[in-house]
Amino acid sequence: MANCTSYTLTGLNAGCKDSVGGVAKIWLADKSAVTWTIDASTHTIKPDATSAFKVYNLRRGAASMTSTLTVNDNAGSYFSTEVAINFLKMETSKRLEVMAMLMGQTTGVVKDNNSKYWAVGINNPLEGSAGTGETGTAASDANQYSVTISVDDAELPYEITDASTLAGLESITLA
């Protein structure tokens, strides 16, 4: 958990222009099934096990993760992180997954399109904050479920860099 003295400004270089937006893959697990360990000296994180996670392979442009700082002078500050996902084609198997996401309390990992892995819902659970099912009107309109799961937390999502954790996540396949 962040405190007023846990971070120090060090400066940043401009960096390369090789960053791309979007989410490639998401892993979710029941919040009660996973314990996270944070290394305060390196600001890295890893779960106790990856076996509880379920994988969601996504089409390009079908998901995003956004973290927004909210400041309240009387109540303090927090970050709201939202993971928005679109699942093409409404059907029963997707309906059941959408219901589980929206009604459950989960923790997760978001792999962005830069092959960076981000832990979300580590202190507080991810919970459904928005969801729709839509058929569209025209033939070119999307027939899809749209889900937003979100969490309010004291810090931005941590990056996961532990090689064994990443290998464990990537080895998870659909049943």
C-alpha cells in the first residue's frame, strides 16, 4: 500500500515510439483463490499460484485497461482501474462467462499488446461495473457482450515480471 514517502522522483527518458495500445489476453480467478506477494524493494508482484486462473484470448481491439486517479481532499486519493472487454457473438457459453465476471469478485492479469503483464484486483476484488448485450441494427453492427470490471485501489497496477509466473500463465489453455 502506498504512503506519502514510498516513492521518489528519479526522472525518465523520452523512450521509443514503439508502444501500442490494447489488450492481448486476460486471466481471471476468484479473488479468494489467489494470494499476491509484493516485493516492496523492487515494486514487483507475483501470485502464489497460477493454476486458479482462467484465460481469455482476445481479438485485437476487443479490450482495454484504464487507471484513473481520483483525488478528494477530505477522503484521500485512489486509482480506479477498469478492464473493458468485448466478446463477439452473443451465445450461451459467453453469457455464462459474462455473468460470472459481472457478479463475481475476481483478481486478474492483463497482458497488453506490448507483452507487459499487469496485476489487477490485488488488494480489493475486481467487480462488475458495467455490462451490455447487444444485437446491433445493421448487418455490419457488432453482435456482442460488453463487460467492464473495475477496482478502486491505493496504487496503479503492478507489472508482473517473474519468469515462472509468466510461463505458468501462458501455459493455461481453455478446457
